[in-house]
Amino acid sequence: MKKLLPYIFAALLFNSAALLAQGGFPELTASDVQGMEVLRKDYFDGGSLWGYIDGGADVYLEYGFKKLLVQEVDINNINLKIDIYEMNDAESAFGIFSIFSFKCNNNDELPCANCVTRYQVQAVSGRYYISIVNQRGDKESGRLALSLAQELVKKTGEQQFQYPSLFAREELFKYQKNIKFVKGKLGVQNGVPEWEDLFSEVKSFSFYVTSVRAGKESINAAQIKFGSEDDLEKFYSAIGLKTASDNSYHQTIKEGVVCGLWKLNANEVIFIEAKAGTSGFNRIQKALDNYVKE
Amino acid sequence: MISRRKFFKSLALGGIAATVLQPPLKSVLAQMGTDDKVATNIKDVEKYPRNKYSMPGRFPGKVVQVYNDKCIADNKFNGSEIDKMVNDGLLKLTGETDINKAWQGFVLPTEIIGLKVNPIAGVALSTSVEIVTAVIRQLENAGIPRKNIVIWDRRSADLNDAGFTEGKFPGIKIAATEIKDKAGSYYNKEGKLYGEEMIDKEWYYWADVDGKYDAETLPYMVNEGKFSYFSSICTKQVDKIINIPVMKNAGSSVTLCLKNLAFGSITNTGRLHQKLWSETCAEVCAFPPLRDKVVLNIVDGVKGCFNGGPEAKPEFITEYKTVLIGTDPVAVDRIGYEIILKKRIEENIQKADTPKGRKFLGLAQDLKLGVADLEKIKLTRINQITITD
């Protein structure tokens, strides 16, 4: 199989430009890879995603799902299942990727955010979220999955999205691999479940959040955008605070958890949360405070 | 090539100070639900008296948890060990010493027995063929003819993908509500959905949420509107149901006995996920086709997941090596919930329990379907551990 890989790469490179030019949905075809047989090819649009993953579809729909291509391929007796989700935008694709990434190894050969584990390669390229699952979990299957992911990323031809500048701050930068983009209530359930109650009365919101490790504890820092001023007020209320009139810092301690807020504008805040007494909290709080006031 | 870290760094250095959350929020606004109480027809269930099999069944609040360290290895199920787990768990639950007698306490040879599986996540994370094989073998030994056994769920395609085929289960009926024919169509020659022929309009769950679907989605929902009809498989075809879900999370909640029954037995479910997930899990099970027919719950936790469910996301799949058995689906779900929660906290997926995740259990308890309070549940553990010298 090792000998076969260079040929596969060559074939992939040759074909990708042509497919990109066609502007079609990124997919793998039998001509892309020597010896590859496409066993299954199914598209799912909109709500028909329920037909593929039933209740699992809801979180994709909430983030903003357009279309899914499911391919199952066999390459020299290695079976791979490829899901290519087209989301409404790059943030939504990254959001899905971020909540489903876990204990990842990053692979530098993929020019985008990726998560490589024994059985799966996940990548997000522009508005496409790509998942390639191999059944065997061995190195050969993993390498093959990675090469297919590389090709699909090329075929998307997508520009990558940008995230809030807050997360480029020195104090947060090294935790960027923890960044999640959360949108809607199912997003919270899957991304930061301990915040479910904070958003139970809020109708529309989305946020980026990262988790800063502090000994055995962690400090969560988020930039939250609400659909309306009313939603922002409901969030303040859930924290146990009155809505601030300026961007000064306010905090509460409830049931041993510290929650702090800066109001950036009528529908946007920066939020920090940690167990009371967590070391490093003051440092992060100060960094965020400086960011708000710059 | 650049790493994810470098990739982020390049973005950060690329002058993105002004780039804050692009606004796809409008679409979210349209989809988001509220916590306002939505009207349903749950009061209808009061018209139907309970029988001796009605949930929570013969053993309210009693759950047996069987752990077996050899039931799976290298992602391969060990059928004989799984058989032993079901066998020993059922004996412990019933207090019987004869496994045939234990089964005969739930089912009779003259009855049609439905095995409600969960096959939606392919072979990777569905009810395993091995545990269903074990149940069938034991049922047969107890005198239930194969022709009286039906393996069923919503979708024929899912059943097939998860390995529930007539080839693997000769003589057993494989039944689905949403049927896809050999040509890949959900419609018959008259242009009618096969699913429409499989529903029983006498039994329905009404909720004041309208289901509207496009042409691609409708075959998976069967009908639109505010009615979710029960499958005739559970209302007419089977006399008793043995529920065999998989140990899976659903966000910070779980999809075990109640979810498998509720969402697997009715149509038009798409409308219910957002606003009525907890209510549906509890209330649909309170209707007689489920409440009075489900005699036993066997949770397949040999392999399960702790996040990403109900999809099969490989990084979240784990070998719990556990089977839960009980007649009380609420109590079994509560124990399953605790197992999954513990794993989620260990894996740093969440920090602590979120009461919203077990809201459906409280609702089910209020409907007298079982016991949700942990302190009132009698849990018995069986450890089948191999000791080597």
C-alpha cells in the first residue's frame, strides 16, 4: 500500500484542478484514486439529514446545514466512509468541527483546522466540514484517510474563516486549539453543557469560547453575540446581574462559580467563568479587561 | 503546509481585529425554540386503564447492571459472553434460577414479540447483532417460535445497514415503518409512501407544533402537521415489546430506553426535537401501544458513546462493557444516564450534572412510567470479570 500512495497523490493532484474548475460539490470519484471503488454515494439536503442521522441532524440544522454527501469507498480492501457537509458558512462548519473534535492530533499536511485520530480524520475547509472514518484503525488506513482528506480540502477551494481578535491575545492564544464556535441551544449542549441554564431564556445567540487550563480547573472565556438587546438582558439576568450601561467589568459568585461580564455593545459581551478560587483567574480577567478598554 | 496553530496564528496576524462573529444569526432565530409550554394530547392517556404489564412493569425501580470484561475486544463482540450477560442479568432481575422461566414471566409462545432495536448509526454504534442474537436464542429456548419474533425500527435502510437482515436472522421478521424498496424508493407504484401504509391513525401523539417538510425529507417523516401517528408495528403487529437500545448520549442527555421507544415508534418527529424533546421521550411512552406492551428493557452498553450521539463519532465511542436490564424504563435510563455522565465528566466533556439533561426522566416519573429518583432505585451489579493467574 505504501507504494501505491505516491500514485494516489499524483492522481489526486491531477484531478483536483479539473473538479475545482467545474465548481461542483467536492467529492471523490473512482478516477481520483487507483483501485478505488465507490460503494455508496448519497446526497442529503436540508431536513432529509434526519433520514441519515435522525436526531443527530438537529445540531447541524441549528448551525445552518445545506447539503451532505456521504460516500463509502473501498481501496484495496480498506473501507472508508466519507461525509462532506456543506454548511451555510465557514463559521458554521468550524462550529460543527469544534464541538466534535476530541483528543486530536493535528496534521501539518492539511492546510486547515483538522483533527486526526486512530479511526477518523476531521477537517474544516471554508464552509465544508469533512469527516473520514476508517474501520480498521491501523496506520495504513489512517494514512489513506489523510490523503483523501487532503484532496477533498483542495477540491473545496475555500477561503478560511476568521475569528474574533480577542482570541489572538497572548493569554488566550496558546489555547486556540480549544476554541469552539457555539450556536444555538444544541450547540451549547454539545459545546459547553454546563452553560445550558445560562442560555435557557435566550432566543438567539452565538459565541466563540476557549478553555484555559489552570491546574486541575479551567477558565472559560467567550465572546458572545446575541440576536437582540432583549436576549442580552436575559443573559445578564441568568448570571444574576443587572444589564450594565457601559463596558466596565461586573461579576457574581453563585454556587461556587464566578461569572464575569463586559458589555461591548447592545448585543455583545465578553464573558469569563470559572470555579471560585481558580488560580490564574485574575490574570485572564485582567487580560480581557485590557482588551475591552483598548 | 501549516498546522492548525499556525493557521490560527496567520489569521490572527492577518488584520482581523474587526472580524467579530459574522451574522448568520437570522437563520438561528428562525429555528430556535423557547421553553414555553407547548400543548399536547397527553391527557388522552388517562382514558385508557393500565394492565399488569404497564410501565414500569413487574419490577418498578429495579435495575441490574452487568459488567463483563470479555464481551468485546479489538472492536469485536463476543457473542457467548454477551449471551451470558443477558442470561445472568435476567435471572438476577427476576429472582429465578431457570432462565426459561425468567423469560416466560414476560412473554408467551402464542404472542408476537417485537424487539425494538436502535439501528440508526450503522454497525459502529447501533444495537448489536450479537445482543439481539442472544435474546432470540433465549426466547427460542423459552418456547417462543422464531416466526413470532419481529425485529423492528423506523427505517428499513437503517436496519439493513446495522446488520438486521433476513440473511442473518432467518425465520425472523424484519419490520420497519419507513420502507425503502429495492429500487431505492420510499414510494409505491401509486406514488404513495410505503410508510403511510404502516401507520395506525387510531393512535397518535398530537402536539401544537407544526411539521413542514420538503420532498426529500417527507419519506423520513411520513406525514406533516401536528399529528405523529404510531407505527402499526407496535399498535397491531406485536403483542409484547422487548426494548433494546444502545448506551448513547444526546447532548448532555441520553438516548436510551424512553427515547428509543418514543422517537422510534411515531411519525413526524422532526418537529418534536427542538421544542419537545423531553416531553416526547416521556409522553409518547405513556400511550398504551408502548406503556402496556413494553415488558423488558435491555440496554446494549457493550459499546456506546459519551458524546456526539446519536451519531457514531469514532472519537467518542467507548466500550462500556455493560448491559442494563429492567422492566422500568425510567429507572434503567437513570442508571444509564449516571454511567454516561460519569464518563463525560472523566473525559472533561462537561464539568457537572446538568438537570436539564434528565428533565425527561422527571416527566416520565410524573406520568407514573417508572422511578427517576436515584435514591429510590434498587441497583444490583454483576461483575463478570476474568481472573488470570
